[in-house]
Amino acid sequence: MWTAAGCLVVLLALGANAFDRTKAKEGVTNFRVKGQNLHVDYIEKEIEKLEHEFDALSHPPEQSEIARVRARVRKLEDDECEDKEVSCGGDWPECVHHLLVCDGHKDCHNGRDEDEKICDGSVVHAGSSFRGIVHWHRCVEAHDHYSTITITTTKRSPFFTNRTFLRASVTREYDDHTTYSYTARGYFVYAARKLVIIADEGFDRLSTICTFNFGDNDHAECEVVQTASKQECGIVRMNRV
């Protein structure tokens, strides 16, 4: 037989239990939120610690080095452009002819053919000198030696801006301390970033073709070829001096 006191205790207990469930639910939720916040704070501190450790390993790469790597990657990547064409780059496959690059009109959908970095004429401004060691493997019987190309004059027509025409002097330095110099003419193709140097008649039967494929205006891979047949005779990596 329930007494009045016993019923009161049961009612209080039932009321307390109902109150505790609500309280407990809120407590669990708050606990989980705090736990997640602590977890996020811990992760952020660990990431910040790792970033400091990574920065301490080496300095951030220079922009010139990044550009050089990108240029090498583009060289290794294959594209579907025909000869005398250049890729517009990006996710949309598109090619334009060399003559349409740096002509003052955007032919690529992304405007890359008129990018100021691509059309920068300072790469072959008058007074520029490039120097490297020529490695011969045919055509000429000679040991490796230094060769220097110096741009003497330039001309870029306002009606034909996809090329810069130029005059240059070429000097070869041999091991016996003798030098051989000759004058040359040539041009720079902006689309291909290619410098072509052709010896004046009566001086030499060889031409030098340099491609600036390192992402800057200071380094180029060159080949020395026979002017008539275009047969490769030697290779040289030129650096601006």
C-alpha cells in the first residue's frame, strides 16, 4: 500500500528524471561541440607547426624558378598544333599561327597570343649579349669553345610586330687564344620564342637557332646548323651576360 510520502517521492523522482533527460541532452550536445572545437584548435595548431617546420627547411622558390619549371613542363607536354603554330594553353585546345601572335589582335580565346610577357621585345634589345660553350659533333673539326652573340641593332615594324629583325656580331674563342668574329643578320619569333642568327655572306656557312624555353629572357637552348641544309652541327646553351 502506497503511502502519501511514497507517492510524493515517486512523483519527484519521475519529474527529476524527465528534467535530467533534457538537461543531459543539452549537456551532451555542448560536450560534443566543445570537443569538436578543441579538435579543430588542435589541428590548426599542428598545421601551423608543420608550416613553420616546412618554411625552415628551405626558402620559398623564386618566381623565376617556377617559370622555368612551367616552361620545361610545357616543352615536355605534347600538343596537337601544326608546324608554325603555337598553343593558346589552358583547358580549351586551340592553336594559332605564328603570324597572329603579338599582332595587336587577340586570336586566342584567353588572349594569350597578346600577353605582354610573350610580346616583350626586351629579350633581344640592342646591346644584349649571350654566351655559351659550343659542343660540335659534325660539320666542323673543332674542340668545344666559347661563342658570344651580341645584338647590335634591332627593328620591329609597327605593321609586322610578330617578329623583331636584328643585326648581330658573333665571336668564337678557341683554346689557342685566337678569336674569330663575323657579322650576322637575323630575327626573333615571339610565338616560338626563337632567335635565328644567320651569318652574312662570305663569313660563315653556319647559322645559330636559339629557343628561349626556360621561362625567362636570359637562358636559351641553341643549335648550330648549316645554313643551306639545316643539318645540326653543334649545340650550345646560351646565357645572357
